[in-house]
Amino acid sequence: MNEGPAPDGTARLRPPARADGPALRDLVARCPPLDLNSVYLYLLLAEHFPDTCILAEDESGLLGMVSGYRPPGRDDTLFVWQVAVDPRARGRGLGLDMLLGLLSRRAPNPARWVETTVGPGNRASRGLFSRLAARLGAPLDETALFDAALFGADAHEAEPLLRIGPFTPPVPESGRIP
Ligand SMILES: CC(C)(COP(=O)(O)OP(=O)(O)OC[C@H]1O[C@@H](n2cnc3c(N)ncnc32)[C@H](O)[C@@H]1OP(=O)(O)O)[C@@H](O)C(=O)NCCC(=O)NCCS
């Protein structure tokens, strides 16, 4: 399935496929502070969660991806795990367009809530989700979730939960204000 051009006209959006595993890992490696996972993990995402993940690409390769899933038993919620936009493609709305592209896909139970966790110091990610909430016309709420101590020996900042919603489908397909 090809979801067509991203609203910025320079990238195409589509769900991930098996063959994308290594390129997904390479993209995340170019996008600190994201945690880097194994190729196997990205293969699993493509195999089992293509309906809740999305890629952006152009002729030169992968430009961005959003991985997510519906938390078990909560079909009205999209949990966003990682958002990555290649440094060369940042600042032109691709992150927001991928999130809106995911939320505007046809689904038996369209999401009415978006959740994610964002470290206190990740200004870009916080800005992205604030912009998403504004575009959806929905409130954004923050509560504690994973304290730093829960990461064990790993030096990792806390990951509070951001929750956006409720919003009413259909959502706008583009981040740009019409
Ligand atoms: C966060 C990230 C995905 C944003 O991607 P992007 O395509 O550049 O974001 P967009 O162009 O769609 O920006 C949408 C909004 O996010 C906010 N934003 C984006 N980058 C920002 C930055 N560096 N600082 C502050 N706000 C930022 C802005 O509000 C922006 O809207 P505006 O341009 O109208 O002001 C990208 O910077 C990235 O991959 N970072 C590294 C990985 C990461 O931290 N991922 C998020 C954690 S899950």
C-alpha cells in the first residue's frame, strides 16, 4: 500500500514492510536521543504492526518513520513509540504529517487518543506533540509514568506520559493550517 505523497509534496508515506528492517534501524541510529533497537525488533514492527506504523521516503531513501501500537484492550488509543525524521528532512512538517497520516488511516475503531512518553529535555519532541494537540484541537495532559530509576543501570531520563485527546475522527491529513 502506498499512501501517496506527504502534504509537503517531496516525500511519500506508506506502512513499513519486511524489507525495511535494516533501513529503519539505520534511520533511528541517525536520530539520537532515540533508543536504538535491533534489526529484529524493526522486522517485528513491520510484520505485526504495519497498521500503526508509517514511513516517509523519497528517491534517496528513508526520511522518517513513526512506530506505534494500540495498547492491549484500549482500541481507542494510539501509543506512539518512536518518531524519527532524518536530520536532512527536519523542520518542514514531516514529523507532524506522519502522525496525522497514521491517525487519518481508515480503521474499524479510529483512535480518539494519542499517547507517548517524552523526556523532559526533548524540546523537539515536546514541540511536535504540542503542535499535534493543537492541530487536533484536543487537550494535552502530562503525568508521571516511567521514573529514571525504572531504567536500572542505564543512564536514562524519566519518561513521563503525554496524553492527547479526546478528539473526533476524521483528523486532518496535513499539519499545515488550511
Ligand atoms: C522530533 C522530530 C521527529 C521532529 O521532526 P520534524 O519533521 O522536524 O518536525 P516538524 O517539522 O513536523 O515540526 C512540527 C512541530 O514540532 C515542533 N518542533 C520540531 N522541531 C523542533 C525543535 N527542534 N525545537 C522545538 N520545537 C520543534 C514545532 O512546534 C513544529 O511546528 P512549527 O514548525 O510549525 O513550529 C525530529 O526532530 C527528530 O527526529 N528528532 C530526533 C528523534 C526524537 O527526539 N524523536 C522524538 C522522540 S519519540
